Amino acid sequence: MRNTAMLLGAKSGRDLMIAGTAFLTLVKGTDRFSRNDLHDAMKEATGFYKKSDANNFSKTLQSLVKSGVLRESHDGNYALTPSWRQDLETRFAEAG
């Protein structure tokens, strides 16, 4: 996860959460994930994860849903929207 955060240039809690979604989806192959899965992935990014990320987790997560980065399913799990998945796949491919 730390490598994903570095590859995507995570500088904020929002960036780190997007890196977490990329890690779960593109590296781990998990199309749908829970809040806890995402939070656990973020915590793995040593040197990036801060206490403020935990404090702002719910707000940041809802912001990503509202802005179209993530979809929330009826069972409370989350997934990258197709356009964001494609964007992150491209960024991964360009990074080598």
C-alpha cells in the first residue's frame, strides 16, 4: 500500500483514501470493499497515514462518494466508479 501511495503521489487524506481504493481494487483484486478494509489499507501506508486521516475518515469517504470517485452499494460496501478505475489503471500503466 505504501508503494501505491507513493506512485499516486498521495499528499492528503483524500489522496491516501484514493490510493487505498486503488490498492484494494487494482493490486489486491477486490472490486468491492468495506469501510474497515479501506481504513486498514490506508493504515498500511507508513509515512503517509496520520491520526487526522482516522478522524476525518467518514467525511472523506462520503466526499468521495458525492464526487463520483466511489459508489456505495446497498449493503454498505464501496467500489471505484468505472471512470475512476480506468483513470487509476492508466496511471498505474504509465508508472510502469
